[in-house]
Amino acid sequence: MTEDIELKQEGELNASEAVKFFDNIRNENGEKLTQSEKRGHLRFLFAKLYQNKEKNKCTLSDGKVVPIVVHHRQEGRASAYYLNTSEAPQEEILKAFAKQMKITCRLGRPEAKKAGELIVSDTKHLLDDVKSEDGKKLSGFKKQDRLNGLFRKLYEHPKDNICVISGVKLPIIVERLGINNKTMYCLNTSKYRQEIIQAFAKWANCKYCPEKEEPENLPEKQFGELTLRDCAKIFHKVENRGKEYKKYTSERLAEWFEYIYKHPHINQARLPNGSSTELVVRRQSYAQQCYCLNTADEIAKPFVLKRIAEITKAEICFRNLEIKSQSKNALYKSIIAVCKAEQKAEQTQDKIYYRTYAQKAYESLSPQSQELTVTEWLSRIAAKKGKKEK
């Protein structure tokens, strides 16, 4: 005998509607899920809880006991599982479901990451004696993984997640939205940097090393220098550098930029005139220090981008590459330098890169001429020069 399934009630939430309220949903391997995988696993959790009659209960604030997940159908559609938020208060049902499934319930959208707030990769060099649960001192990726876990653990324990500064209670760890709207845990260091880091180090039983802080007088970010956010749009299929797979391009580039910057013999791009320039530089952008590509110089820019792509095994997306210059003269010189590099290049892929970059730069100039390609334009310039010499 088949189950007599009732019709869906107004206000009940399916997995697609409820997914925005939950975080920290992981698969059987412990990997945090996002987007369609996250929604699909949430549907599985709905069905799993519904089938466990003992756990599928929520005692409301008024004392009434109701199911958390219900199995209903819509006219013309297959039956599905819904959160029982039609009559019961939505917040209570959401929290009850998150508690039963051991996931995080988020009833409000996190704020965007503020300038000066530090993620784990910003702080790992400042913290020493980070130990595993069995007391073994950690380094490298194991240290970073441990700090990630400690950030999350402290955030999930509000009673411990407090630092008192001048009589005001402030959270040590905050949840923020970063690049690509990805949630992350940060140290609340936008105003009180050292005090917050010290408070975290005390809770985590590790050591804060202020002497490892980088100097505050870094050069200001210059026009044309590309941040991680800019580069994530330009470089596709970036190779994963570490042992832990990073899903987002910005995360993989962050590891590469740090690695390149800290290895000066790699942090070099060769220019056509025989000189070299840095690939990655440290800059001050408002109140935050960051890594940038050294692309303020128009002549150096194409060679910096090419070298970064070679190191990270990435592909350059010219459609997303913006070439904007404060000086048309500098851009003219850049086009000529790139065209000369194409003539000297031996590899076909190098020639294609230089030709494509030169055409993109030429189009950004919007020259008032009939030539559609940079090759035609340069040929006309060469012909004019030849007539003058005669």
C-alpha cells in the first residue's frame, strides 16, 4: 500500500529554498560542499532525517512538538521533502534541523570582509607552537589546516570567542563574505590587530610573534597593478600548488603569489631590453596589505602575465583582460615591444600570445584609423617612416 502523501503547505521550504540558511555541509570525505553539490546533499539530509522518526522532532518555544521535515507533494510534481515551516516558526525549525544534522545555521547574511581582517593564510607566519591534538608541533599545510579548524571551533563557541578591549567585548573570530561570495572565518583585526591576535593565541595555546609582522610602510598600490580578485578573472585552470585541493582560482593564486614572492629567484620576469622585473609585489591597499602583480609598467605587463601563467600552468583569458593605461604613449611602446618579442619568439604558442596581446592593446587605444589589426597599423607606420627617410 502506497503512502497517502498530503499536499505541500504554503511556507514550507525545499532544499533549494533553504540552502542559503545552512553552511558547513560536507560530504563523506569531510570536504565542504558548495552550489549544486551543497543543494543535492541537503536534499539527502532532508530524506535522512525524515526517515528517523525519533530525531525528526522539534519542541517549539510554546511546548508543542512538531516534525522538522515533512514529505509532501505539489500538484503535477513528484513528492519531495520540505522543512516544516508552514505553521511552526521558521527560525526554530531551521535551528533544530541544523542541530540534528550537525551543520551550521545562518539566519543572516555575513558582512563583506573588512580591510585589515586576517584569514588563516595571513596569520600562519605570525603564530608559532601551533600543535595538533596529540601535542605535536605543526608546520606547512598541516599548520594551516589546524588553524582553519581552530578558527572555526572558536567561532562556534561564543562564550570563548570574546576579547575585552577598553571594557568592550569584541569577537575574536568573525564570519565574513570574501571573493565569489564564499564565507570564511577571519580574525577581527580591522581595528585592534595585536590585541585580537594575542587573544586568539592565548585561547589556542600557541605563541604570537609580533617581530614577524611586516613593516607597515609598504608602498601604496599603484594604478594598473592587479590584485588577486583581478587575477582570478584572467588566469584559468591554475595548477594547485599544495597538497590540499583548492576549489577557487583565487585560493590557488594566493598560494602561488605567496610562494613566488618569498622565492626571489623565481620572482622575476625577463624584459625585451635584457633587464628583469619582479612578478609579485607587496602593497598597501587602504588599510590592508596584499599581494599584487607588478603590472603598473605597460611595457612590463605582458611579460609579467606570461611568466605567471607559465609558473602556475594557467591559461590567460584575454576576454577578461582589461588593458587600461594612463598614458597612450606608454601603451604604444608596449605594443611595439610585444610585436618585437613575437618576431624573436621561437615557440608557436609564444608567438600566438604576443600577437593576441598586441591586438588587444591596440583595440584598447581606439585609434582613429582604417586598420583593423595591429599588423596593418604597424605596417602603415613603417611605410610612413620609410617615406620620411627617403
